[in-house]
Amino acid sequence: MKRISHIHLQVSASNKAVLQFLLCSLRAAHWLHWTSHWQVKGKSFYGDHTLLDRIYNSLIEEIDSLAEKLVAEFGSESVDPAPQAQMMANKLIPIVEAKSMRDPILRALFVEESLQKIFKISYEVLKQRGFLSLGMDDYIMSIANAHETNLYLLRQRTESPMSKKAFNKENPTELINQLIKVLRKNAMNELVDYLYKNKIPQKVNQGWRERKKTPIHSDPFQKYFDENEDKNKMKDPFKY
Ligand SMILES: [Fe+2]
């Protein structure tokens, strides 16, 4: 089994596997964006609901084109539903849900950022293998281009003052501040005084700033990119 970051490809390393993974990623994106379309709420509901409607609908044509290319090249079993659904449910969607903390807009943003990485790596791998027909080259380029527009729209949205700032539970400084807020809210001021008297917030902040900076590989493919950043030669991540 080949490990790509935390994603395990269970199929044999092949051009078919690369395209199946790409198809699965697009289907997962469609599934997740559609869900986000239903789950957005609040002041910017209408704009978010409409934006996500536009994004998930645009994926249908992209998925359809790729699935038809797979069938033409590798036969109809290459798009069998069960392996696609399993990869989505067991690998891709849990990563996205953990990363976005179930915030529908952050989820959409993370999906689009991940898709760009997947397009890039799929393109480079297929090109290196000499498996990039003119049609496939054009296909990947055009979907990458369309999804860059999605990224632009979502980034504009998340930078707007109306956007909800997600609480970062992986940041200890934010955690200790959150704890103090909760303690104060519940009139546990003695405990707050104790924390300040013993300089706990400062110590946590200092420890966090001086932490050993090892990359956290929660993004699909990020580990691969980090490891290969300075290498000129493109490694083939789909090859055993
Ligand atoms: Fe709808």
C-alpha cells in the first residue's frame, strides 16, 4: 500500500489510480460543497448559500467529463461506485471535517485549497509518465483554472468582517485565553487570579512561541510537497 501523506491508495500504482483519485476528490468536493450549501447560516446566509450553489453545480460537468474519460480508457469498472464511496468516506471527508471544524465556509475553502494541490500533483505525475494526452492536459488545466476562481471567491468571503473566526483549538495561546473567558463567565475569578499570579498565560504563550517547528501534515499531499520542496526531480508519489 502506498502512503501519500495520510492518504493510502489501495489500488495498484497506475495512471488509472491517479485518475480515480482525482475523480474521487472531485466527487468528495461536490458532496461537501453541496452539504455546506445547506448548512450555512447567519447574516451572510443568502450570499454563502448562492455561492456554494454555484460551486457545487459547476463540479457536475467536471466529474462527468473525467468519469467518461476513465471509462473510455480503462473500462466501466474503473468508475465502480463502492471504491469511490469508500475512499471518500474513509479517507477524504474525515480529513476535511477535522481540518474545518465543521464550519461550512472553512470547509469549502479547505476543499478548494486541497483540490489545487491534487490537480497540480496529478498533472505533474501524469506528465512525467508521458500519459498526458492533449485532451487530458486541457481538462486538468481548465478545471484548475475554474477552481482558482472558487478559491478567490471563498478567500474574499473569509476575509470579510462578517466571517466567523474559527476558534483554533490547536493553538495553546488561544486555548488558555478561551479558558480564562469561560472561567470569568462562570464567576470563577479566584481560579483566574491563580492563573495570572503564576503567569500561566505568559508561560503557555512563551512555550508555544518557542516550540519546535515541525510541520503538521493535515493537508492532503502537504507532506509530499514539504519533502520535495527543494528537489528538482519530481518524485512519483503514486509509484511503489
Ligand atoms: Fe439548494
